Amino acid sequence: MSYDASQLKYAASVIPTMTVRQAQQLQFKLTDTMSSHFSGDQFLSLGDLGVAPRFGKPEQTQRVECTLADLFGAEKAALVRGAGTGAIRGILSQLLLPGDCMFIHTAPVYTTTNDTIRILGLQTKQIDYNDLRAVESAVKEDHTCKVFYIQHARQQPTDTYDLKSVIHTVKKVRPELPIVVDDNYCAMKAYGIGVEFGADYSTFSGFKVLGPEGIGIIVGKNRGIEALQKSNYSGGGQVQGHEAMELLRMMTFAPVSLATQNEQVEEVCKRLNEGAIDGIDNAYMVNAQSKVVIVELKKPIAQQVIQRSNALGAATHPVGAESRYEIIPMIYRVSSSFIAAEPRLKAYGIRINPMKSGASTVLNILKKAIDA
């Protein structure tokens, strides 16, 4: 299949994801790791409650954390309240004091991350992560920043940086500088997460890997995670045993489910560019933050198409952007960062994520919506 220049404009920004076969191997790796941390009886238990004296948390939660640390090759893991935002906020609060500075990318900061920066009273210094020479120069010259923070998924449509290359560049110059990675939308989907590439800490939401609401995951170095867990001594602040077990069970199904979804994203894009539906000017894949298809219509009817898609059985707003509740396809507005980059997309652009449906279902709904 060939693409014209307009279809390739964001091609470099798409983060490579696992095939279904590769995702199966990650599923098998996870279940193998489970067997090294649980007996059969323990795994079939829903889990305990409260602050078990031995660990200061439910024992079943401790077993799940050990399983996740081993899965990602990290020293330690922690489950925390507050989903991905809580994980980011928790680890940054242990590494930085109010007034401290950290490196961030020269791009719009994700809304909840921006709130975390404000709440913790942090200062930031921007570097263009797409330019490795600029990264190397900045971390070499500026020793006031105490953390290097990077988002795995794209913050803007023009981003092309490779996470592994950025991490290696930083560690080559400043091996002691802690690197914190927001791996939301990439864990169990991309070919690795930050800690697997040499970062000190990876954070992501359990909700993005089919788990229950509100659980954040941190994997990484002992020092920061142990300090975080010591500060979270309240019984009400613990992720209870049954919640940890539900997360672990559902994570088992995430790799293959997400890989299948990514295949259908590619199929939708391919068939649209082959002319499957009239009224389409262009279609291309992007990471925003999930891997999705952006469709540019020939007429400024995007809002009407989205409204009509709802009646035809497509979701028009996310729940958790790939949570376990998102089954039917989503046909919804283009993200605000993309509209800021290309204002015409507000009237002409729509964003498509097949979720758990096949490409044919997506195209059928989209055709009926455009025709209407």
C-alpha cells in the first residue's frame, strides 16, 4: 500500500506496537511470573484486607506487586490510589521538594500532569526531546534539574522521539539523574516500558490495561518506591487484596486485546485510503494518546458525523481511553492538541478507535453516519 505526502505527515510519530503473536508471548510471560509468586490456593483467593503487620499492606497486594516488578525487570513495584495520575504524583513527591526543577518536553503538558506540577510546587525546564543533541547538551550543562520526566505516548502530533534513545542519551551523560516515565497508553502494548529501557521509574494506570478504576502502578528503583510506601501507611490508602487480584487477572488479557485493537486500527486506515467510503479526503494513524485513525472529511460535517455515530452504536466519548468498559468503537472529536496544530480539523476531522470491534463494524457505522 502506498501513501501520499499528506498521509505520511504523522507517520513518524506512530509508536510501534506488538503483533498479536508477540502479545501472546507477553501474556505467557505474565502467567509464568504469576506461578513463581503464587501457590494455586493463593491465586484462587480473592485476597485479604487491611494493613497486614508483615508488609503494612494486604499480603495479596504484596504478591501482586512482586509479580509486576519481576514482569518488568524492576527492583520493586507499588500499587497506589489515583490511577496513572496518582502514580506520577506519588513518585515525583518522593524525588522532588517544592521549588525543585525537572526537565520536561517542549510540548503541551498533559492536563493532569500540569496539575501535579502545580500542586507539588515544581519548576520545569523544557527541552525538545525530538533533538537528542539538545537533550545531551541540556542535561550536561544544567545540574539544577533533579528529575528527567518523559511521556511515552505523544504529547503533540509532530513528536518523533524514540523513548529508548532519549533514556540512553540522558543516562550516558548523567547516570545519576532519575528518569521518570509516564507509560500510560503504552504499557502492555509497545515493545517495552521506560524501566525496561533503563529509566528509574515507570508509571501507568491499571485502568488502561483492563483493570479496575483508580489503581496506579509504579515500577522501578527500591529507593523511591520504598519511601513512597512508607509515607502511605494509612489502611484506607492501601490497594486491597481483592483489587490487586482483579488488576492482575485482567492484565493477563490486555496484551492480546490491545494488539488485536491495533491491528484493526491499521485495517481501518488501510481500507479508508483504498476508497471504502465516499466523502473521505484522507486518513492516517497517530498516537493521540492511544493509537487511532484521524479521518479528514471532504465536507465540514465532523460534528454532525460524530452525533449521528452515537445513534448508530458508536461511543462518542471515552471512559478511560481503552478501559475494560470500552467495547464498541469510538468515533469522536480530534484531540485539542491536534486542533491547535491544525484548526480545520475541528470541522473536518474525526478520531476513530475500533476498541474491541472489527474494522467492518467501524466502516459500516461511519458510512451510514456520513451518508446521513
